[in-house]
Amino acid sequence: MLHILVVTTTLLHFMVTTHHHCKVIA
């Protein structure tokens, strides 16, 4: 359960960071 939580949190953080990075480039 904890592993799933960590993966989900990491994935969410990655998505947010990527979206922000792409937004900055655009």
C-alpha cells in the first residue's frame, strides 16, 4: 500500500512539474 502511495505521489509530482515546464516553454 505504501509503495503504491509513493508511486502515485511521484507520478503526480512528475506530471505537475512537466506541465509547469511545458507551460514555461510555451
